[in-house]
Amino acid sequence: MSMDAVFKALADPTRRRLLDRLHARNAQTLNELCERDDMTRQAVTKHLNILEAANLIVTQKRGREKLHYLNPVPINGIAERWIGKFEQGRLRALSELKKTLEREGQ
Amino acid sequence: MSMDAVFKALADPTRRRLLDRLHARNAQTLNELCERDDMTRQAVTKHLNILEAANLIVTQKRGREKLHYLNPVPINGIAERWIGKFEQGRLRALSELKKTLEREGQ
DNA sequence: TTGACAGGCAACCATATGGTTGCCTATTGT
DNA sequence: ACAATAGGCAACCATATGGTTGCCTGTCAA
């Protein structure tokens, strides 16, 4: 559950699209997730493995199919443990930045 | 201000550390940001350029020095426009996931 | 004014990454 | 039974990435 794995997983637009699709409809199979993607099934598998390693999705075997579920917990962790830290002082930092730049700009 | 650039910039732990350091103390020069890092100055420059391209930092030349400022806006944008979407249904999705897995598990 | 200091720029290098093709296994439905 | 379907695994390839070294430019201070 390393935070680095989550950030790395989120860095790729294809993987974010996969998360978006699972967010729109959960419990999709690999082949379903391949549709309307001009990639090979194997490429999608690799992305899904990375997402699973980052704990962003969870899978469940169902006969010969493999169902994929979105796991929102690590994203929540990022928002709380890392982004929140920067958001906190957002307005204060912004006005401070503006003031500083104006002052230094003279 | 592409979201992809922000995610890619955040993917590297060195760059996140740089943001952390600017968060701890704003307006640092390149050389200050190089201290206590076993990297060359040029490597740090590359990281800072990537952060600046993603609009995560803003710079200001001051004589022969270049000051770096943290810009929290894009992180806020991510939190609001992307992470929020997943956080919203967090608890609902979690319980739903648990139920589904229990049901399917039989 | 000139040496030291802060930083920029470019070439280069090793490895990581995202994709492919080819083939194998397991489950399903007729 | 067996063809079709769902997916796994491994080798391979091109490019992206993160780092280095070497050298150049601009600013400051003695």
C-alpha cells in the first residue's frame, strides 16, 4: 500500500481512463475493459496489474472471467494524507505568493 | 495546465519531496533545494522544470538567484475535479464492494 | 576587474515503461 | 467431445525517464 505505487499508477492516462470506466460501471471483465480501446488485451492486462498492485482495484475470479472492482481507499488516502496538506494553506499560500511576487517584482 | 502533466509530475518521489520542502519553507533557491540531496544540481533543475511545466511551482529571478514558490492550485484542481469524484461514493462503494465480494464468494 | 558563485544548456547513458506478438491454459456451451 | 471464449505468461521492441558529465553565461563581492 505504498503511496508511491498509487501515484505512479495514477500517472498514466490509460490507467486513469480504466478507473473512470470502473467508476462508471463496476465489476467489469478484462474483455469489457478492452472494448473501445485500440490496445491489445495484453496491454490492458498490464495496466490492470499495476492498478491492482497499487490497490486501486480489486479482482474476483468468476468461472473463466475475472471481474474488476474499483477500490477508492488509496485515492482517499492520497487526498487526506498528501493533498490535504497542500490544500489547507491554499488561500493563505496563494495570497502570500501574490504579495511576495509583487514585492520582489519591484 | 493539463491534468496529465500534474499527475506525471507527482509520480516521482523526488519531485514530491521537492514540493514537501517548498511546503515547509517557500521561496528557496536552486542550490538550497539541492542541499541534503545526493543528486547533481542539474538533475534537480530537470525536476524543477517538470514541476514548473505542470504549474506546481512558480519561479522568480532575483539577481543571480532563482526563487521557487509552491503553487497549490493544480493540486487543489486534482483534488476537486478528479479525486473528489472517487471520494464521493467512497463509503457507499466500499460497502457495496464488500457485499458483492461476499455474495460472489459463495 | 576578476575570481567565485548561481544557474542554464546539451550530449550522453542505463534503465523503466508501454506497447507488441506468439503461444499456453482453463472454462464454457452445444 | 471439442470449438470457441476468457485470460495468463514470456519474449521482445521503441521510446520515455532520471541521472550523469562537461562546459557556458550572468551576477556579485573583494
